[in-house]
Amino acid sequence: MVNAEILMNVTPTESRVAVVENGVLQEIFIERSNHRGLVGNIYKGRVVRVLPGMQAAFVDIGLERAAFIHSSEISRDNNAPIVQLVREGQSLIVQVTKDPIGTKGARLTTHLSIPSRYLVYMPGTAHLGVSQRIEEESERERLKRLVTGCMESEGLTGEAGFILRTAADGVGEDEILADVRYLRRLWRKLEERIKDNPLPSMIYDELPLSQRAIRDLARPETTKILIDSNETYQKIDQFCQQYVPEVAETIEYYKGPGPIFELYNVEEDIQRGLERQVALKSGGYLVIDQTEAMTTIDVNTGGFVGRRNLEDTIFKTNLEAATAIGRQVRLRNLGGIIILDFIDMTDVEHQRQVLRMLEKVLEKDHTKTKISGVSELGLVEMTRKRTRESLEHMLMEPCSACQGRGSVKTAETICYEIFREILREERAYNAGTYLVLASQEVVDRLLDEDSHGLADLEAFIGKTIRLQVEGRYRQDEYDIILQ
């Protein structure tokens, strides 16, 4: 039985959402106000370049870099050449499917979809689908009949399609009808914007992280949702009353004496999620390396010695590693191609059990994954849909001191850590003033891009925060002196 909780840490500059299952952090979502994610946003864009050789095009949607769209995301006929689908200068209504990552622009599709609590609305298609996580065939058929009836009563037959989300499992006609009507009203408003807005412009802005978490992450097994910002709590409460009333009873405003992410050691787990090596209880360990093309995870026995023989040692280490890998993939938000190098197993049954364990752990993953069997080289290849940057790419940057061979926390990340540390020490010690000792890069950012956040923090605690550059400090080093 899974006991799930959602913790929300919200500040004016950053929102963080932690998904905790049975007291253990499984997923972390981070959104910063100065560069929110774009996935789900709909834009009225202009085609700026057509690439026949790649069967793709670049589209200006008003971002710093042009976004990319493949021909398969424009036409459902995969054989249609790109030059027959779009031309330079053409207006195109598109939706972001992947955030810009590294040097790559956003990825787009013209197959629009707008989610609500129970449904995904797809204008201009007749498709009717059900989430694969709803496995019971009788329930799948019941839900299809409900949606079909609602579409007929609302005059939507042939005008749009729907996918029933996992959260729809067991809900009744009233809830489904309310979602159908809400999505229909929303699409009518978007149609007006498509008609009237200039090129390029945003047509639909996806919900902020705090509200997306309620819509997408809250499940029947979610027993508690804790929010440490009273303002956000009030907004979430109104959002729930209007759209997801069944979740409203689980929401609480967190007033605990310590930071919310100290519950269940969430802050420590985030730090460990940035480390290359992951220790296993048996004495073995994982080594996780992210590259531009793929992620590799190597399993090592370390000091673990089995009681019976080497094969027993290998099997037990690989079983434990499979559980740890499933968690690390979710925690670090690893995406794309992931190569798993388990310790070689000669027993085919052992191989099957290790793969089954990995599949079982990933059943709770919100992101689509696919796992292959063990290859001739003893490797397991899995793919996980990549829609946003990994935890490492979000919080770290290449280290200039080691010519890019390693990484270091960004100045922005350190600034937010300093804000949280000052709040923690204010609750614990109630000092008169605070002196921050940090690197030149961090102090410069606190005086420039994050000056508003620093001013807001001073106003909130009613204390003066002074800054001092320490030339010997690396970018990720700082101290806070109580005065």
C-alpha cells in the first residue's frame, strides 16, 4: 500500500514540489519565476525555415531560439513530405512538447491537447482513448461510454477527441461532464485568441507548478498535500474547490517550526540526487553519468559478498540496484536513452526477475518509460520521455575550474540556498542581522538579478542582510554569520 504525500515549498522566486511515497522522496519538480517551463503552452507561430533533408521546420514562437517541429508532428500521415505541409512565412498553431534543453530549441507539435483533472481535450480529432494505467477492461469501457454520452449531449461528436486520464478511474458522469464543459469553454476562448492575436504570440499558458501538481500528481493514495506559503495555499484551495473538490480535504497550510523540506530529509535527498555515485545498502553502488546523447548507469558490487556464491552476490546486488535505479531515474528526472549496465548474470531467471523489479518500481512513474531485455553485451536499454531538464541540468552548470569535465551549482541555485538558510536560522536563532559571505559571482547576483528576492526576504524577516565577497570561496561556497 502506497502512502503518498506532496510537499510544496514556495517563494517569490522559486517553487519546488516533492512527491514522497512511504516516507521516501521519489520525485522533485522545480520551477523558477524567471524561466518557467514551456511544455503545454500553445503559440501562434511563424515558419521561418523549412528543412527538406530533415523533414522538419523551424518556427518562431517569440522565444530567443526558434523552435523545431518534425513533419510527423504536423501531419498524421508520416509519408507526407515537409514541403507539402508548411512553407516559410506561414502561420502555424503549435504546442510545446519539450522545453529548450542545452543548445536545442523547444520541440513542437500541431496535435494540440489541453488537460483537465480527468480528461485531455484534443480539438479537431475524433480519437477517444483511455490511460493505460487504467487496466480493468470493464472500467475502460464504462469511461468510454460516459465520455461518448457527454460528447453527444454537448454537441461535440466529430468535433473533438478525448483521452481519459488515470485520475478518471472510478469517477461518475457529473465529474466527467463538468470537465467536458470546462474544456469546451476554454477551447472557445483559445479559438478567439488564435483569430485575433498577432504573430508570434502565446495563445495558452500552462498552469504554474503548484496548480499542475494538484491536477497531475494528486492521486487516490495521496493522503496529504502540505504547502508552506499561505498565499499559495489560498490559491490552491480556491483552485481545488472549483476543479478538483475531491482533493480539497488533503490540503494543509504548513506552519511547522522548521523548513518543509526538512520533513523526510527531502533537502538531503536532493543533494544526493546531484552526486555521481549512489550507495546501496548491501555495500554495492551505482555510478550515474549524464551526457548529451544518453545517460549510463553502472552497477558495482563494492564490498558486498554473498553468503553462498558469486552468482547469489550478483543477483542480490542487481535486485537492489534495480529498485535504486527506478527511484534515481524519477528523482533526477533522467530522460532520453538510458543504458543500464547490471553486473553480468548467467541465470536467465535472475535476469527476468531483475527486469521485473525495475518495471515494478517504474509503474508509479508519471513519465512514459520503455524497457528492453538484456542485450548480448549484458546491457539493458530503457527510454524515458524527456519533457524538461534533468535535476542536474536544472541546478548545476559546467565547472570552469576543471575545463568542463565536472559541474558546479549555479550562482542562482546558491542564492536560493542562501535565502532558505537565512529563513531557517531566523526561525532557530532570531538574530539581529545577518552577514552573507560568498563568492563574487553569488554576491553580484544577489545585488542584481536576485536583488528583489533579497529585499523581499529582508522585509519578511524584518532584519538587515549584509553581503561580503570572499575571494577564496568557490561559487558553491558560502557562510551566514549571525550578528
